[in-house]
Amino acid sequence: MSLIVTSPLRGWVSALDGVPDPVFAQRMMGDGVAIQPLGDTVVAPCDGEVTTLHASGHAVALRSAEGAELLIHIGLDTVMLKGEGFTPLVSVGQMVSRGDPLIRFDMDAVALAATSLITPVLVTNAEAFTITKRTVDAAVGACEALMTLVPVQTDARKRSDDGTLIEQAVKLSLPHGIHARPAARIGETVRGYEADVHLLHGETRGDARSTVALLALGTSFGSEIVVQARGDDAEAALAAVVALLATDMGEGARPAPAPVAAPATSLAEGHIGGVIASPGLAMGPAVRLHRAEIAVAREGTGAVEERAALIAARTDVRGRIAARAEAAGGSVAAVMQAHLALIDDPELLGAAERRIADGASAGFAWRGAVHDQIDALRATGNAHLIERIDDLVDIERQLLSALTGTPTEAETIAPGAILVADDLLPSQLIALSATGLVGIALSRGGPTSHVAILCAGMGLPSLVAMGDALDVVEDGHLLLLDAEAGHVNSVPSAADTEAFTQRLTQRTARREAARAAAAEACHSADGTRIEVFANIGTVDDAVLAAAQGAEGSGLVRSEFLFLGRDAAPSEDEQHAAYQAIADALAGKPVIIRLLDIGGDKPAAYIPIGPEENPALGQRGIRVALAHPGLLETQLRAILRVEPVGQCRIMIPMVASLDELRAVRALVDTLRGDMGIVVPVEVGVMVETPAAAMTADLLAAEADFLSIGTNDLTQYVLAMDRGNPAVAAGLDALHPAVLRMIGETCRLAATHGRWVGVCGGLASDPAALPILIGLGVTEVSAVPGFVAEAKQVVRRLTLVEARAHADLALQCKSAADVRALARAFEETR
């Protein structure tokens, strides 16, 4: 027999998906609708009994005669108002009829104080009822039809009551007791186990799977709760619930000491905090990067001699840069190619030669030519063109060093040192890495900068955005750099050093064990298949990735074929590169990202006019669709790779379904023209909030989704990853970014599509358990981290990963998430 639930409020009805709170939007408390109120009185949506009335008056629950449990939650975060603005009109246990007033509230006062007035109306025992009809996207009056519920024909079998009852007491750390959001969190945790779990508060006992029962416990901060469990996995269920109840679940500061879920972030004396750019541990003497001035004479000794000196120095520098480009792969090679383009720039050379002809020395002429170009770039006002100034300064110094014999900074850094500097250029890092550095600490910089990405690829532990506090560190001081906890110990005691040395030894042993098992397929501890791929840019990267046990490539950065040259690569050149990568990975999946040019990666032969904010302009697939010839050539090169289908196609910077459809249509047309009958997978990169929030629409037509956390982070947090002023806040473990990732996984799952992560977060050991818990089933890391990533996954069960991710989503900051991750690792 069906039950018609009527609206408890006059207002506008919408789907739960639009509620700006994941607990409701993800239906963690139950299914239903949300109402934007236009009236100030909540009335009964059916005949029934008032089972719960929260002490703050913001939520009420009823049970109908048919057994439906309904919750009406007025506004979001309204528990914080502690009853201000709410007037309850009924009491618990009271029988009410449809339309009877339940709560009256001051709309103006609540609207000003709460996050939102939107009011979820939920069926909290949704497993017992199916909603066959509901009103959405429409105006509704109080007592007008809202939902129709039909009882579910349940299996007579119930969870076994066999086994010994076990229990444990815990003191609540929730500042407002168990209200709607914590109740949903508890229920979500318990549903990961088979055991029966109940909570007791005094004489009141409630099923942990029932939101209404938990609300009825009537708890507050400091309440003593007894958790009881019975069943096959009772011990695990009990431990998970007790651990959750010992935290504040992200509900705000408490007068009690912080629990594991949100440990204090203050640092001990002598510890300097920073943002983790590349995880790891390093111990060694501090060496400051001192940029010596290179003096040059103004007057030359003669045009012939000075021109010859300039050419000789340029040849020397060019040879060294070319050698680095050839020896390196991936992003390192791309930086070197960009510097080759600058050293060969005809305008720079022409301007220098004209100065030499006027009597200047080679060094003075080269410096003047470079600074003319710097002035021209500054005059454009284009932020990303201005960023090229650092590269020009670098080229200037390299050539002047060759002319004068002045040693570069790299030649003055001793092996085994930790580099301390204000900031660092990618090209400087490439040169310095050859000296045997073991770690980097920077006052400025950001965790998703190019330097951070290079450090991660090199496996070089690095902290950035450490601020002026780093100024106290002097040359030669022993530093303990902890790029897991996010700080440097600048005055370690003997005990500190001994403990840190032990951690380094354990880390080395763990890395060796990971490499020994690198070739084995990756499964979680409970048998869930998690694929661990590698991000690559060249065939050398692919060879390294294969040796590390990569099960494929989740990201081939094809733009490295396009940058640092005067014309786009031909179809044959591209095909040869893609085929070599596919061959190196021996039949494993190879996901090639389509040309990702624009923003911070300009190409001289692809004209893009001045943009006030290039990060929001012509980037990724927008550029490719604007240049269909380039796109078609690249797609043909990919489709030619054999065996057909090994290479998958990934579209960067997707913001709309139309972009996916346009590429898919071109792929299908080319397959027809080329006589290819084997399906070729086409997926999308989730780098924009638009893609994350419409992942269900994209998943309906894409073969897979892969999250690029570097760009997604800057767009979610509205922080330019190239801007040092905001770099300290740019951490992909920010709860907002994690919620975007979780929502992407949830929406994609509605169409059975897998979701991977190919951004920097996939190479962060602290992030991996959270990503797996959020629903990610493929990660693509830097090649050097692949073996360790497999080991991290193998030590996880899916249940504990989900519980851990759930706690992470409720943290207030990236620092709290990282503290939580450290605590999680310490318990393993």
C-alpha cells in the first residue's frame, strides 16, 4: 500500500543533488527532495508519531503508520544556531495528523545566520520504501503532494544475531552531539560491515544504521556512548565506529583536546612549516643558493673578437642544453627544448650583434639584448608571457657564465645537501639535481608549480611556501626535512637525528621491498583491483615506467612533441613517438592526452592573442578544436599505432559534453576513413569544476574519466598555480578538491565508468588511501613512484580506505587532511 507524503512547507522543490552539502546531496541520510522555503511553519507531511525533535529545534522526524521514517531538516548548519530562531510546536512521542504544525522558525534570522535555508525532506529508511513519484523543479504549497512511497518487498533473511556481543564506551567529541550530519556519517560507516551495531546513551538504544534512531539518542558534547556490535565482523565494525565517534567529524572546534581526525597543527620549537611539493624524507646540511653577480666590461676589444666570443659561448651553452634535453625525458626535456628555442632566437642574436658592432663587449651586448626582450614582455601586461622573463634571465646567466668563466650556482652545491632558497626556476633545478641534492626547502613557490612537478618526478623531497622563517637557516646547519609531515627541523637534537635516521632506514627498506614486488598486479588487501599506471612524456619515461612495474600509462603528455619548435610535428613524427611508447609498454594500455597547449604552455606556431587570464582562456581542447588540422593530424597518428586499440585518447580541459562529442565524431570519421573496425576508447580529463559536476553526463558518452588534480585544484580554489602570492594555499588535499573528486567518482559510477587520477595527487603517498576510498580505481603516478604506490594500495582494505576518505571529506583544511593522513599511516 502506497503512502503519499505531502510537503511540510510552502516553497520551491528541487532534487537533492543541488543541496550544497554532500551528506544530503549524496543521500547519505536517505532519499527525498529539498525545499527552498517560502513559509515559516513546518507541518506534518503525514499522519504519524514524532520520533525525534532535535534540542536545537531545527530538525524533526516522524514515523508513519506504514513504517516510513521521515526527517525534515530546516536549513544547513542550523544546529550551530543552538535553537535561536526556532520554536518547536510538538514534543517527542506525540501523535500528529497531516498538516499539524511541527516547528515555526524566523526565516530572516535563520537565513542570515545559516549556510542556507534549503530544507531536505528525507525518507531515512529508504531501503524499506521506494519513491515512485516525486515533485521536483516546481513550486509547492504546504500539504500538497510531494512524494509517493511504496514498501519494498524485503528478503525475510536478516543479519545474523549469532556471535558474542562486544561493546566499548566512548566519550563524544561532537560539539553539538549526534545531529543529522554525524548520524549520516555513522550510518555510512556501519553500512560497510555486516555486523549489527547499536549505540546506547543512558537507557536509550538506537540502531547505528538508522538516522532517526541516532537522533533520538539525545546526545551532546561529552556524552558517554556505548557502542555494541554483534556478528562476523563485529570487531572491525566496533573499532571503526569508536574511532569515528572519538573525532569531531569536522563539526568545529571543541573544548577538549583534538583527536586523531583533526590533530593540532602547531609546530615544535625549531620546526619551520611548509607546503609539501614532493613527498619524502631528507637529512643533510643546508646550502643556500647564492646568485653571484656576473660582471661584464662595457667596451669590447673589437667587433670581430667579440662576435667570435659570443658565438663560441652560445655554441658551448647550446651544446650543454641539448645534451640535457637528450639525456632527460618528460618535463625536463620540455624545459630544455624551450631554452634551446631562446638561445637560437634570431632577434636576441641580432640585437646582440648590433650592439657589438657599436663597440660593446659580447657580454654587455648579450645582457642588453636580453633585457630589451624582458622590457618588451613586461610591456605586454600578459601574465604568462611575463613568466618567460625567468627563462630569459636564466639563458642570460648561462651565456655570461660561459663568456666570463664565472661558475654557475650548480657548481657550488655539495652532494648530500638540502638546498635552501627563496625560489627556484625549473632550469636551475635541472642543473642542480645533477649535484646530488637530497632535498629542497623554498620560501616561496607552490605545490603544483613546475618545480614541484619536476621534484616529484625526480623523487626529490621538497617543501615550498615556507615563508620568511626560512631566513634563520644558515649554511651548514643540519636539517631534517620531513616532506610527509610538512616541516623542517632546523635545530635537531641527537635524539631527533637518531629517530629520523631510523625513519630513513625504514623508508629505504620499504622502497626496496616495493621494487622487489613491482612486477606483480596491484590489488588491495581485500582483493579489489586497482590499476597503477605511470605519467610519461617520452619513450625513455615509458621504459622506466615499465621497469617500475607500471601497468600502463595513464597520461602521455603529447605536448612535449609540440613545444620548443617552429612548426607542429608531422603525422609520421607523432606516430613514430606514440608507437615507440606503446612498444616500450608491451601491449599495456597507453592513454594519450591530446594536445594541451595554451595558458602556461604556449607554442609559437599556434597564435593565441593576449588574454587577461590565460588560465581561463584558450587552453586544452579549446585550442585543438579551434585548429582542426592539428587535431586531425594527431588523431590519425594515434589511430595508426599497432595494435589498434592499445592507445586510448584523452581530451584535456573538458568543460562541456559538446567538446567530447566533437572529438568522438572526428575519431569515428577517421576510423571509417582508415578502415579501423576495432573500437578506440575516448575519455575525458576532469580538470574543471564543470566536468566534475557533470561527470554523470560525460560518463554517459565517455569511456573513462581521469582527474587532473593540478588544474582542478587551481580552479576549485580560485588560486593561480603560477602565482607565488597564493601558492601556500594550493594543496590538492584541500577538502573542497577531495569533495570534487568524490563527486566525480559517484556520478561516473551511475554509468559504470571507471575514474582515474593522473595529476600530482596520484604520486602523493598520503593521498592514495583517500583516493581509493573516494572511488578511484586507477592512479597514474610519476614513474619513480609506481612500485611504492602499488605497495601502499596492497596494504589497504576498501572498507578502511572508505572510512578514512569519509573522515578526510569532513576536515576543515588541507593541513587537517594531511594530519589525518599521517595519523592513518601511523596506525598501520
